[in-house]
Amino acid sequence: MSKEEFDIDKEIEKLARKTNVNMKKSENSFESRLKQLDKDIEKVSNRKIKEFDENKKLTSEYLSIDYKQDTIERYREKLKNI
């Protein structure tokens, strides 16, 4: 066999190594994207939970306001004028 001829087994090995490297790179890229998506989902979920808690707190504060009778009468008068 001369230098110009190539060894099929060596070429197959080379291609297999390149393919394995490319597959590993793709797997790593895919894994990192999944991790980033998990982080983003967790962040959004925590934000929504926090907003819900704040809304719940504001609602409970609103419901706990104790209006005095004169305040209620004033509001009734204003509504009548409208």
C-alpha cells in the first residue's frame, strides 16, 4: 500500500471520533440550555408566588380597614351628588 492510498479503518476511526466529539458538544449544549430553562422557570415561578403573596396581603389589609360611621356617611353623600 502506498502513501497515496488510505487506510479505510483509520478513516472510519477518524470520522467516528469527530462524530463522537460533535455529539458530546451537542449534548453539553442541550444540557446547558435545559439548565438555563429550569432556572428561568424557577425564577418566574418564585416571582409569581411573591406577587400572589403581596396581593393577598394587600387584600387582607384592605378588608381589615375599619371605617368609622362619619366616613361612611361622607362617602354616601359624595355618591348621592354624583
